[in-house]
Amino acid sequence: MESQSYYSNRRRIRANAHIRELASSVYLNHKTFIQPLFVDESIYTRTPINSLYEVNSDTIDSMLLQIESDIQSGVTKFLLFPVPLKKTENNFDFSFVLKALKAIRENFGNTIWVAADLCLCAYTSHGHCGVLNEHKSAVLNDTSVKIMADYALQLAQAGADCIAPSDMMDGRIHAIRTILNTNGFDNKAIMSYSAKFSSQFYGPFRDACKSTPAKDCLISDRKSYQSSPFNGIDAILSTIRDIEEGADMVMVKPALAYLDIIQKIKEQTQFPLAAYHVSGEYQGIELLAQQQLVERSKAHIEVWTAIKRAGADIIISYAARHAQNWIKEINY
Ligand code: PBG
């Protein structure tokens, strides 16, 4: 082919694996992955989560075994989701997750890093991320923030390295930073779910946490506190606000449908940015793989690469425990 310009030959750079590897603009590293864990007070033995392939709900004991095997697979960072036995409207009992955190610290010391998800949705009988007003028509912002700030302090005392609020109330980062600092925990990080969208893709997670918003409330979805997919600017402003309030790391969630938001937040803030490849996104790949329509590992790698290319530093994935192996096997 007669060349029009130096750029017209694009196949030279694609010619073989060596040059493709050299010319890659993104490399994945398993060290930047976080593995979610579900620890459930209502079970006596490890229980598979049917809607989340290969992911289990753990007892405290089986969680410790899971962490041990994850460490063997190269995982050192975890995000802990508690599923308490008792659901109430108020006066929440956080003791189960505190026990889980203490067990982690006793068994693993500081060889692993644990972020504790901070939200009320697994605790409330109605499944909302905060407490409701008496008519059950609205989530009360400041009342919920106060409860969650106290909860954050307990998580820090129990040994969490990082507090990860996922509730999307206003002012929570400031409240959490303040209570941590005034109690001598200024070394504990905050990873804010700052750009968290009201999404269809949380379905399997809500199964696992039994946290689907109840249909008998006057509000039956999370649109009044999670960001709208139709308003990308809100998610960006929410992230900038959380940074100003003291967040150390910020997050976009879900990941794949919001790559534009990842890119913009990274460009605008330069802050450490996590992307949460959420349960429905994960399970979508798993269902395709089960029908042999995609190769499981390669499909995850492709999506993770897209998330990195968009600008995320950190990837939260239910398949984080495969990251080291799968990345090693990448065929460029
Ligand atoms: C809510 C919360 C959600 C997830 C983590 N924390 C979503 C929700 O129910 O609104 C979703 C994670 C996933 O889908 O993997 N506190």
C-alpha cells in the first residue's frame, strides 16, 4: 500500500505480541485491586451467593480462611460488607462487624489492609441507606450522618484501616473525618463512594446483603440520595465536595457505564480514584462466560483495562482474587 503519511501504517505496531506489549498504554497490576468480602451473621457455614458466581457469604471463621487463601492469591486489600442478623429501624447493633474486624486484626495484623463499608442499608428493615422520617417518605440526612459517624468511630476502634461510606448522605465525610480526628484516629483513611449512581447493576449485591429497598415505603428506590445517571455533573460535584470535606480516596460506581465520569474526575481532581466494577457488571460477564459467549478471564481483563484507561487507579472487583494470575497470563 502506498503510504499517505507516517501514520497510515497502523499494522506495524500490531504485528506481534512483543511490539503490542511494548506499545501498550495501560498495564494492570494486581496490587491495585480490592477484594470485597461478605460476612453474614445469620449463617453457620460458608454459603454461596447464587446471583454472584463463585462469591460466598462467610461466617467470621470462614472469612478468615477466605482471607488466608486470598493472600495466597496475591490479594492484600479488602472491602468488608457485614450482613447483620437483626434488621431494625433504629438503635442499630454494630457488634457483629466489630467482632469480624477484631478477628481480622488478631489473625493477620497489618499484613493486609481492610476498608470497612459504612452504610445502614444492611441494618435497616426497609433497606434504605439511612433512617426514615415517621411517614417513611424520606431518608433523614443529618440523623443518618450522626449514626454513621458514630459507627465509623467504632469501625476505626475495631481495627479498620479505612472507612468507606457508601450511603450518599450530604456532609458525612466531614462528620466522619471530625469524629475520627477528635478521637485520635487521624491516621485512618476515608475512601468515599463519592460518585455513586442510582443503578440497575446492584441487584446481586442486594441479594447478598438482603438490602433491597422495601416496596411498602413511600420511597422505594434510592434516587433521592444516589446520583442520577442523567446528571454526570452532580456526581463530579459530589466528588469534589467529598475531597473538600476530607476524603483521601474517591470512587466511581458502577464502573463500565460511567467511564466518562472516571475520566473527568481523574482529570479534574488528580485524587486517588477507585472504580467499583459492581455485582451486576461482574455477574453479566459470568453469565456470558457460562454460556461460552466470552472467555471469563479475558472479558474481565478487557473491562479492567478499560477502567484503567479511563483513569482509575484502584479497581474493586469480585474477581480481584484472580487478578494476579489472570494478569500474568495476558496475551498482548
Ligand atoms: C449501598 C451499597 C451498594 C453497593 C455497595 N454498597 C448499592 C446499593 O444497594 O445501592 C453495591 C455493590 C455492588 O453491587 O457490587 N450501601
